[in-house]
Amino acid sequence: IELIIVIVLVGVLAVVVSPSASVFPEMKLRAATERVTSDLRYAQSFARQEGGPVGLSFHAGLKKYTMVHTIAQVPEPDPLEPTKSLVFDTAADSRFKGITFTWELPSGNDVLLFDSIGQPRDDLYEVAVTPAVITLHLNSSTAAITVEPVTGRVSSVVTP
């Protein structure tokens, strides 16, 4: 009787756990999307507060970006850990392992800056005329984060 009870419990646990295991990658991608979206909005807000160029500098091949201040790309501190720079690194952060991302920025380079009113600028500090698109990839799922020109509106869409 005990053996039958154990087998039934294992079967019930298998049924309960298996659907959540298939949802885990999508949850991981959504968490990464929220992090990038939040960092973009924070950079925008910080640029308004500082009255000058603040944004994200993407590092090709390293799967990361750093929040920077000014066109000289001085790293900015993380609001949660002021002794460290604000960096999103999918290779170093175990929560985001396996996620890669690509970007298409208005300048075609690797820096997206915001001005004193939150407008996106390119690395030469010219007003962006095309949207910035950051695409996150995990297995066959993708998420697209768009920063609209002029308004600076940040939006995201996850495609499982």
C-alpha cells in the first residue's frame, strides 16, 4: 500500500511539474525583457534628472551593455548597488544564461543616449530619426524592445 501511495504521489508531482518546466524559458525571457526595458526607462529618467546624455552602451560579442553618462561613455552606478556600474551581462548572470541579444540603434553604432527631455540620441548626439530595436533571443523565442524616435516611448513584445 505504501509503495502504491508513493507511485501515485510521484505521478501527481510529474503531472504538476512538467507544464511549468516548459514555461520556464519563456519566463526567463520575459524577466530579461523586463530588465532591459526597466534599464532603458531608468536611463531616460536619469538623463532628465541630470540634464544631459545618459544611455546604454552595447558591447558586441560580450552579450552585455553598460549604462553610461555623457558621450565619453563614463559608466553610471547601479541604483541597487552604488559601488558597481549598472551592467546587464547575460553571460555572467545565471538568471539570464542562454539569452543573447542584438540591437539596431539609430546611429548604427553601439550607443543609445537620451537627452535632457528623454529623447533618444545617437552616439554623435543627434536626434534619432529611426527607432532603436533591441531583440532578445532564447531558443526559438524572441522579445523585441523598441525605443521610438522623438518621444522615447519604450515598449516590448515577447513572441514565444
